[in-house]
Amino acid sequence: MKYYITTSIPYANAFPHIGFALEIVQADVLARYNREGGKEVFFLTGTDEHGLKIKKAAEEKGLSAKEFTDQVSGKFRELCSVLNISNTDFIRTTDEKRHKPAVEEIWEKMVESGDIYKRKYKGYYCSGCEAFVTEKDLVDGKCPNHQKEPEFIEEENYFFRLSKYLPELKKRMVRIIPESRKKEVLGYIKNGIEDVSFSRSKDKYFGFEVPQDPSQYLYVWADALLNYVSGIGYSFDKAKFNFFWPADVHCIGKDILKFHALIWPAMLLSLGLEMPKSIFVHGFITSEGKKMSKSLGNVVDPFEIIEKYGSDALRYYLLREIPSAEDGDFSIERFKKRYDTELASGIGNLVSRVEALKKKTGFGKTPSGIIKKEVKKAELKRNKAVESFKFGEALKSIWELISFCDKYIEENRPWEGGDNADQTVSDLNFAVDKIGELVSIFLPESSEKIKNRQTPLFPRI
Ligand SMILES: [Zn+2]
């Protein structure tokens, strides 16, 4: 069995923020869970390095686009590393060996099937979104995502015949998690879907050249979405590609649902490829109740948090505090509270306490039925929650087992060395082993520490 999971590929115009940390940690849990279940997992992430935003950001820094995206993309790789992300590969859309040949091959296929055509375009473009917008998308004449008036452009571009695939898309929509987001997609369809521009005039853009027409650059989305197939070998390893495609899950943020639920499946239909099995959509993270912005000075830097509290502490907060498919908030006070009560005094304290008890009593007895039942209960609840993409609930089920163990100690008082002390501590030792295994998909570093009984797990702050 195979499992192919992707994250979106963030624009390499700025260093990674906490929102992407959430997405990649969620994807990592799913990848680890499926690996644990014995599947062959391919977990792809990467960076999107084309488009006007990149060009502008590089110019502002006085760097070439290549120098600039090397830096930013490097920072995303570093985030994967410090967060203990178990990605299989990392694809950059400027990759000339793996990505570009796939993009060119696919473009030519779509031209051949008549799905790409040239026409004059007049309309609005939001460079913040890197997207063409219609009057319907605007609020008081401004892009609601960027509070900015879009620019009016008039040029001749290549278009993708999205409208042609509408009836088919209506008939078999990609599974969207959560269910509630499906309505949004149905809304787009109901309002009517127009063909999308897939290229931009070269003087105003930055990307790969349109094959056979060097006066145009490919529109960023026309090339970015293809990372999902180029990254697993579309142009260089057909066997690998055929094994892993279709994607089991695309993890994305709510702002790019339209591209993934409509444009991407339509492109796949045009190519005669299977559609992804599901799209998992997360919300946005605010900081102390407010939208994160440089001017407010409330941008949460994941590197700083990890440096101070460790990678598992951040992973825990993101998975436990932020509802997996809705908006959530990063508050340093709540972060510290969770760290203190659930990590340091919760799981950390239990492991240390059981280690201390083991020094006083034997612990070689077969685990009792009571403890085995509690462990099984936690495991089943965890699995069910992960399979429904409810990571907070999954962690809660493990923390219920931790609470059970704390109570078990209080009730049985093994430190007094009574008749049952050996059995109690053996049970607790067994539970700690299992807790270490159960947390491994969420908190890989702590899981390793528990296995080796390295204490303290989370030093007090
Ligand atoms: Zn915008």
C-alpha cells in the first residue's frame, strides 16, 4: 500500500511563518501515521519560486531572483529540519531537471488537446494573490485578502479551458475535508466558472517561458500545481510516478481551495490523470487574537519558539490548540500554560515519576488487564481521530491515558512498597512505553526520549 501526501508549496518571497509550520506539522502527522501503519509513504513539500511577488521581493533586497529564492527556500528546508518533518523530498519550482521538463511536457499535451488557447484579456489582477480577480471577488473594490485595489491589465494571454471541464467536475468532485468547505467550491461553480489565464506577458512577470512562445511567461499557478506530479517523477521516473499517483491528500490553506478543488482537477482531467483522493484544508492562525502583520509587530517566528522551547513544544501547541480545520490563535500565554501543565507537568512529570518509582520496586511483571485496556482505549481513540484529521482530539486521548496513570499512582501508592507495588510500577512502565509509541507521530523527539527514558522531557520554564 502506498500513501502520497503533499503540502502546498509556499511562495518563496518571505521567510516561513507559523501558518506554514501548522500545515507541514499536520502533514507530517499524517505521513508518520501511515508509515506506522506499514504503508509506503511519499511526503512532498517544497517552494514556489515564480511570479511577480518573487521578482519584486528580490529587487527590494538588491538580489537576483535566484540568489533570493536560494536563501528563502533554504530557510524552508531549515524549518523542515528543526521541526523534525519527515518529508521524502523537497521540490523547487525553479528546478530545471525535475520540474521544468514536466511543466513543458504537460503544457504541450494541453495545447495538443485544445485546452490552451490564446485570447485578449481585460480585467483585474491582484499581485498579492498572484491571481486574476473578478468584480465578484472584490469587497468595496478591494481584494479582501490584501485590502488593496487590484491593478487593471489588458494583454493577450494563453487561457486554459477550465469551463470545458465544469460538467465533469460537478459530477465527481474531489473529497474535501472538512465537509463544510465543499459548499464554498459549489458556490464557485454555481456563480459560473470562466476559463483561466495561464500566462502573462513577459515584461510584467517572472517564470518559465511558455514553450514555443518566448514572449510569454507561464502564470505561476499553471506551473506551481504541477509540482505535485513533477516531484514524484512525472518526467524522469514513470514507474515511481505511476506507483504514487494519485495523491492521497493535498494539505492546503483555505485561501487556495479554488485552485486545488477546481483548476487542479480540471488540469488532471485534461491530462487524463486521476484526481487526488482528498484535499485537507486548514484555517489561518492569528497572533494574540489579531491578524499577523509586520506593522503590528505580532508576527510569530517559528524558529524563535523552537529555539526557546524545543520543536515538540511547538508541534504540540499547533496540533492541540489550533482546531485542525478551522482558524486558531497563537497566544504566548496559552502556549506557556499548555507547556507547563500538559508537557512539563503532564507527560514529562509522569515519565520522571515512573523512573523514580522503578528505582524503589521491581517492574518485571506482566502488565495487568486494567492498564492494557486503558492503553487500547487511547490507541483506538487516537487512530480514529487521526483518520478524521482531528489531531487535537488524538492528542487528548493520549493525555487521558496520562491522567489515568497519574490517578493510578495516587490510588495504589506504590512508593509505600505494599504487596501490589511491583505490579503497579510494572503497569506504569508498560503504559509509559506505550505513551512513547503513541506520541511518536506527533512528538517524534519526545518519543525517542521516552524510549531511552531520557528525563526530563520538557524542562520547566
Ligand atoms: Zn489579493
